[in-house]
Amino acid sequence: MFGYRARGVAALVGAAQCLLHLGALVCAFQFGWLESILKTEGGFGVLCWSWAVGIWAEALWKGGRIASWHPSARLCAQRSVFAAVFSAAVGAHRLFGEVAMGGIVHLWLGHLTMLAASHWVLPRVFGGLLFHDHHKHRVVVVGTSRKVADLGRLLSAQRGLGYYPVGWMGAELESDVETGLPFYGGQPKFEEVVRSERVDQVILAGEHSDSEVLQWRSDCERLGVRMAVAQSFSQSHAGQFSWENRGEWMFGVSCREPLQSPFNRILKRLLDLAVAVPALVLVVLPVACATWVAQRMQSPGPLFYRQWRHGRQNRPFSVWKFRTMHSNPALAAVQARREDPRIYAFAAWLRRHSLDELPQFLNVLTGEMSVVGPRPHFVEHTGRFSKQERYHVRSFVKPGITGLAQVNGCRGEVVRQDDMQRRVQFDIRYVEQWSLWLDVSIIARTVFQVLHPPDTAY
């Protein structure tokens, strides 16, 4: 739960420190402070790469530990010394004997000061910038008053990672314990609380029976709410959980989410922009011109068609598509079928090659969609499809133009229950196993399928 976010902040801090390091060297070069080092063969290169490697090694090895994302002054000093020692071990020794020892000592002291200060400041800065608005998790804690009070204090200390406890629920209210959080009642009121308080995550604190855990997990996944189990010691529960510790507490997360890391989200966003911007200029624009001409001849009307779909956290948004059917608002929410009479001739070719989805790169630019992710469904269809087990887990990430389910043959009309079940399984696998390489491979497979569409495409 905390791990992806904390490690992501640590990776971003390491990247920022590398830039600070290089900037400091450039300034020192401009003012002539490194003249003796620059005269040494390979000296400047040694300083650049060895310090950069030291910073990254420290950030990813020790700084990535979830207990130290927001470090104390003592820990800042320890982490900075580690980076300096690593730097000396991997390369700076080449400078000894040719550069005055005082110059090297001053250089190291300057970098130690810079690293210690940035270790203290940057996590707070990145936490404030990254975890706000829709990245802020509103948390409800479930348990006894005493357990909620203990866990509430820990969660309040994690506001820098975007976790905001808004209240708690339980079987009874113990008047002798002050939790500091509003009490919402028992499990029968859970759905009402989720709607009214816009809850993003539920944490089960303390001991709960297997049946209680399964019931809470079922309710959370039905409503599209994340769930974690917090224990002051490691304890097995029914179901599959990924465990991580935070002080004396253990958190069992029911769904792994690599995209909870801000570093991974930034990588994914950069990939989205790197694909979407060229695609809009080189592909969407000429296809739009050809589609407009074909529409004037075969089905006069607007070039684009907009549909309401459910996106991340089941929030509705409007997707862009090339209009591929004759205008008939009464049948807008009916899924297309083979040889559907509503589809005009040129549009059939567009749909078979998935080119009618190209305008959704506009949704990617605005941040409502990603190039790769679970395909968004009609708002009208969500109620029917959500009967599938864990269906709403797919809403933890942005919807995509293409996805793991689509490149594995899950396209076309949903006829049987198995059709939807298979798509949901692929979507959940994508949420839990995301990697940059997975996105790249899905994009490559999608391009192949656009050129050689499968039989299920129509």
C-alpha cells in the first residue's frame, strides 16, 4: 500500500539529486573551482558518473525502503555518507595523487551538504506535488476503537503519501477510547458511507475472522474501493494478500498496483505523450480527412462521435471516436454486431482495423485515458458487466485505447458471460503486473493487429 508510493518518491528524489549534482559541477566549472580536477585525464568524467551512480545506488537501495521515504536529519546524514563512500569506491580514487587532497575534501563536503539538504526537502516537495486531488486516498478504518486509534495516528503521519483517514466503522463504539475520527457505524452502512464520503480505501485494523475479511473484500471490490488488512504482526487471512510492514504494523494489500508509484506513473505518462503526439499529427489527421470525405458520400453528418464511458475510479468521461454509424440516438448504447446495418461502408473498414478509435489520442492528451489500459465500457453497460467478480478492480488505472485483453483476442461483441469474465481477468492481470515493457509490447502487438486484424474485429 505504502511501498509503491514511497519507492516512487525515492526514485524521483534520486533523479532530482542527480540533476542537482550535475548542475553543481557545471557551476563549479564556470567559476573555475574544478580547474585542477579538469586538468587530470578523465577527472571530470569520473566525478560526473561516479557521483551520479552513488546517488542512484543510495536512493534505490536504501532510500527506496518505505520506512525512510520521509527521513530524519540523522538518516539524511547516513544516506549522504553512503553515496559519497560509494562514489569514492567506484571511481574517485583515480584522482588521488594528482589533485590536492584539500580540493577533494572540499568537493565531498559540498556534495554531502547538498545531498543531506535535498534528502530533507525533496521528499516533502514531491509528496506535496504528487499526492493531491485525485491521487489523494480517502481512507476508512474498520476495527475496534483501540485499534483504530493506534492505526489512525500512523495514517495521519502518512499524509505526505496522500493517505487521509476520514472516519472509522466497527461493530460498536467504545466510549472510553478517543479515536479522533468520526464513527460511521457497522458494515450495513458501508455502501452509504462510500458514496457520501467518496472513500478510496478501506483498512481492516486488528483481528478479523476469515468470513469478515472475505465479506469486506467482496463489498470493496463490488464498489471499486481498495482494501488492505493491517496487523501489528504478520497473520494469514483467507485470500491472496501482498504484505508489507510499516513500523509495528503489517499491511496486507488485496491487489498489487505498480502504478501507485509516482515514478511509474510518470514513465507511463511520458510513453503516452511520446505515442499520442506523433500519432495525432501523422496518423489521426490524414485518417480524419479520408473519413470526412467518405462520410460526405456515404453518411452525411458530424465527423466525430462522443460517448460517455466509465474511466478511472468509475468516473464518467466522454471519449472521442470517428462516427461509424448512421445517426440514430435511440440505438447509441447498443453494441455493434457483425454486418450491423447501422455501419456505413467505409466505416466497416475503419472498425475492422480499429481506426475509429484513433481520436481517443485526444483523451490521452487530456489525461482522461492512457494509450494502454483496460478498455472503457459504456456507462449503460457497467451495471451488467459489474456482476463479474472483481470487475471494478480494473478501474484502479486509467482506461486505454488498447489493452492486454484486446491483444489477446478479447474484441467484438460480448455474447456469453465467459467473454466478459476473460476480459476482466486480463484487465486485472494488467493492473497487478504493469511494467513499461508490458505497455511497449502491447502497443507493438496492437500495431500488428491493426495491420492484420483478427476475425473478432468488426
